[in-house]
Amino acid sequence: MPRKKTVPTEPMSDPPVEVTESTVETTPDPVEQLPSDILTGSTPPGEGLEIPSVPSETDAETEVASTEASEGAEEPSSDDADMTVDFAEEPASQEGSPPVPETTAEVEEAVSEEDTSPLVAEAHPAEEREEPAPKPEMSDREKFFHLDFHKLDRNLSEEERREWNAIYASYRGGSPLSGTVIGVDMFSLNVRSRRTGEVRKREMSCAIVVPYRVRILIPETEMWSGEGRPGMSLNHIMGATLSFNIIKVDRENGFALASRKSAMKARRSYFAHRAELNALGTRLKCRVIDVGPVRCTVECYGHDIRLTQKDLCYMSVSDLRAVYRPGQELDCVVTDYDADADRLRISVKAALSDPFEGAERRHPVNSRRQAVISGKYAGGVFCNLPDGTVCMCSYAYQYEDSDFEIGDTVILTVKRFDSNKRQMYGKILSKW
């Protein structure tokens, strides 16, 4: 009996062949090569009499193969969830480029391994095949770079081509543009909340700038910065010259969206790093943006600053709209600058010469001068002389307050000067 048992165990190559053929159906090819090495190198002759080594080793191999396959199947289950997102995003971000062969090979290998793994691991690729992840929609910038500009700009004139090239450059690189506001329109735009991230559609006013032929829209939410007037009506800034950056281009419909706030941020950064500009007493230029009866908004190197009559001129002005208008460029002087708080104070009045200096010689006592009534206060009348000197006047006995209106031109006589108050006094004699 022992001899009969030892006879089939002498040719060690035959039993492994049958075992490997049976294991091919349940394990992948890389696991098939392991039993041949293990059987030839680890089974000493003679031990097959007591314990059948081949079945035990094959069972151990099948257990190892199954555990390795199950462990390998558990790991891709979590990775596949991530890969579906990655592969759903990569074609959108790399659209138009050839697929990478390494990534496709890895996907095929993962699917083949999962197909031969237990049924628990087969549920994940089945779900992936049934419900493929949708490709995310391209962003506005990606859509812009996929446009055929040669076809779109083929029939443009030289002026139109120059205008569109400036818009393209501002959208690509953030270079600022400038233009004059010619109107205000209402548009329905999608607005994202900075606090919650919620996107909703909202009707809002948009300032309209047309450099040549293209309509550029500046929403009211992208208009003001610093100490400007957020929420104000944009109808007051018609005629103002603004700097802005292009944030969206709709080439097919022929318009663009712009942001003034981003352009102002860049100008403030430039101003903060220039000591020759932000030093006290430096003379600068500012542009009038909005004018009200008693206050005026000007822009100076990205700072929206509110000024009153005492910061603007020496004359007495009852309504600033009679003297200033949007779009004017004025000289000003830096009176205070706080880099930490990003706060700038300027004075247009300080850039002007004081008309009271030498007024006694130009307008001696008892001289008659032509002037314009600029305001009334507590029975007195403020009159502006042509050189900017303000004369506080009273009426002649034959006139009453109702006989004169603001803006009337009158003839006055100079009575006296007060050097301490820097004021000139006179009397209105008649209308001019």
C-alpha cells in the first residue's frame, strides 16, 4: 500500500498542472505563476506519504489568492469613487487634448481585476457603468479660449479690431481700461453671495460704457470701493470717466461685463508703494464721479473720496452741481494718508491760490464790483467776485430779500475787510 501511494507522488509536475488549470478559472494570471515556484522549491520528497502537500498548498494558495484579490478589490472600491470624480473632471479640463494612455490602462486593469473578484467588489464597476458621472460644464474662461477668433473677427474694421483686442487683453491679463459712462440699463444677472455661496438671479442697474462699438456693462455691485456711495443710483454718474477690468466676454452677442472695484484695487496698490505719490503735500489729479447738492465724490488713484464745499473751493456755492459735473479732472493735494487703513484724504481747495491774499489791493474800500449771488444766510447775501473772492453783503434800504435770487448778477460796493476772519464785507446796490 505505501508503494502504491508513492508512485503518483514521484512525478511532481502532473498534479500541479491539474490544480493550476482549476485555479485559472477563479484567480488571475499573476497568481498562477506562484504555485509552480512554491511547489518546486518548497516540497521535499517523502513528505507526501503523511500529508498530501499538493492539496494543502493549493488550498493555501487559493486562500491567499482570494484574500489578495479581496484586499485588492476593497482598495479600488474607495479609489473608484474618487476616480469617477477625477475622470469626470479631467476630460473637461483637458478637452481637446489626446487621452493619456497610462490612465486608460490603469482603468482597464482595475476593471479586469474586479471582474474576477468576489461579487461584493463587482457592484462598484457595475454602478459606474450604469451611472457614469456627468462632465462638468465649462467655465466662462474655458469657453472664451475655445472660441475661433479668426472667424469671429474676420470682418471687423480696424477700429473695431483694436477695440476687441483691448477687451481681450484686459480679460486675459487684467489690464485696466477706461471709458465714459453714457447710460444706465437694467439687466438680470446671476449673483453669488460671498457669505453663503448661494447663486441667485437678480435685477440690477448696470453702467454702460461704449468705447467704440462694443457695449460694456458695469454692475452696481462692481462699482464702488473705499468710501464711495454703495447702493446709490447710477444715473448720477453719467458722463464720468471710469477705469475698469473686463471679467466676462460674450463675443457672439457683442458685449462684455466689467468690474470697477478690481481696477480700483490695483490702482490703490500702486499708490501705496509710491512714496512720491502718497507723501503729504503732493499734488495729484482726481476725477469727479458723482456730484450732489452739498457733496461730491471724486476718484484719486483708486480711492473714492467724499468732499464737501469747504474741501473744493474758496467760493460760496449753494449747489455744487452748478459748478462741478461728472467727468471733470481737478487738481488736488494730499492732506493725509494711512497705509494701514488704506485711507486717503485730499483737498482740491488747497491746490488753488487763496483769493483773499491781496484782495485789499484789488478791491479797495468804496470800490464798486460786479458779483454773482451764491447764497443767502440769516439775512445776509454771499456774493462771489470774478477772482473767487467772497463778499458778505447786505441789501440797500430800497431792496428786500425777495427782490434777489441765487444766481443773479448784482453791483456791490466794498465796505471793509476783516483780516482775522479773512472776510470782505459790502452792500448790494442794484441788479446788473
